[in-house]
Amino acid sequence: MTLGQKLKDLRSLKGLTQKELADKLHVSFQTVSKWENGENEPDISTLRELAKLFNCSLDYLLSEDDGEPTTRKDDSVSPPTTVVVHKEEVHVCAKCGKDIPESELVSEDAYRRERHGRMVRTVNIGQTYYHKECLEQVKRQRSIDEQARKDKAASRIKKIAFGWSIAGGVVALGVFLGIFLGACAEFMNPAVAVVLSVVFSYAIFADIYCIITLSYIGEVFLTVSSWSIRFPGLIFTWDLGGFVWLIGMKILFAILGFLFGIFVVFLAVAISAFLATFSFPFILIHNIRTDYKDAIVDSPVGGGVHGRRGGR
């Protein structure tokens, strides 16, 4: 039995038309017809794909044995990464859907993103074939789409940064005015209280803006706020008094740890706000010049811009 007859029988058993088989292999149905009629033969990489598709061995396809197809033993056959074009074999362009002459044939690796829980990985699923001009058009369109995505993300991060920083600054202004004109009114001049309130609220505004736009201020805040205190081990006696003492010390350590956590958060805000007060103008100018591109952080579903630290 010839290779063409075997391919025709296997295709029929699979319930596929010549067009359906051609689409799976990214070739034209005329090419499949030539294979089955013995006018042409597929290259070795295509034979591997056929063996994988029909679940038969490569030896069965290449031999002249008329027996039943043997099950393919090698389940690890992967899609070819090197394009080997057989003489007169025709591929179909993935963009325009037309046959591709050998002189115009180009290809690129095709990938698919797979999500496994929180992890996303990119898997190579074979080759995609194009005319040279079609591939250039595809690449230009990808570049345009990527730029549009960056512009959209930059516009969004700009709105978020100013929205939250203005809201935080207004709230801070109200709090500081209440403190300085209320609790501290007896020993503080009202004009001084207003000035201090404006300065401190500006610091909070600048701090929030610089953190959201991924400047070094955010790293300072996270570093300081992650500080913790390690309490010593406890030695106690195995009696009622020892257990009561142990429980009391654990409660005390928990309270001290909670208070220390609040302290380091306020310390982180104070240090980052102090630095942001002076760094904000430079970070703002940097973000305007780069159109907030350095403030963009990539999403879990990749394929985009990873956040770089701006305003350094």
C-alpha cells in the first residue's frame, strides 16, 4: 500500500475531509490531494504531525506494509520549529488564507497562554505560515495594538494616581486642620496652623502619587513598613502559675507587636512623605516626559510592559 493510500484510509477513518486535514496541517487541500494521489509526498516534519494526528507510528507511514497501522510509540513528538518545505508543497497564509509560493513562504512560532491556578505559562504550539508581506503587516498591527495598550494603561494609571492622591490630600488637610485648629488651638497661631496643615497634606498627596506611580518612594515605604520585632523565647514552669505567666506574656507580646506594627506604618508614612515632598516635582516631570510608561505594571496575563521604577 502506498503512502497516499494509507493517508486516504487514515483520513477517512478519522472522519476528516481533505480541507479539514489541510487546515490542521496549515497546508492547502490541493496539497493533501496530491499526497493521496501519489503526486507528491509530505516532508518528514509533516509526517511526524500526521503520525501524531492519526495515532500511528512513523514506520507504518513510511513502510510498504499493508497491515493494520501500529500505534505510535513516541508520544513526545513536538511540533517542528524548523520549516522544511518539500518541493511543490503549498502552505496557506494564516492572514489572507491564500496559497503561499515557496519563494514567499515565511513562518514564525505560534504560542498559546495557559493558566494553571495563579501561574500563566506560554506554550509553543507549532508554526504559523505567512506570505512575507502578510507577516510584515501582522507585525506592524501588533506594534500598533501594543502601543494602544500602553497608552490606555498609562492614561488609567495617571487617573488613578491623581484621583487617590488628591482624595488623600483633601482628607489629610481636614484632619490636620482639625488637630491644629482644635486640639492645638491654645498654643498655636491660626495662620501657622493653616500653613502646617497645607504643608503636611501636600506631603501626603505627594506620597500617595509617588507610591502609585512606582517610584522609589514606594520601595522606601514597603521596606520600612515591613520592619518587625523579634521577641525572646519564654521559659516557664510546668504548673498553673507558669501557664498563667506564659499566657500573660504572650498577650503582652501580641499587644507590643501590634503597637510596633502601627508605629512602623506611621514611620514609613512619615519617611516616604518627607522624601516625596521634595521628589514629587521631579517624579511628575519624569512621568509627563515618558507619558507614564514607567508607571505601568504588567498584568498576570502577560504579553505587556513590566513596571519599571520611574522618577529615579
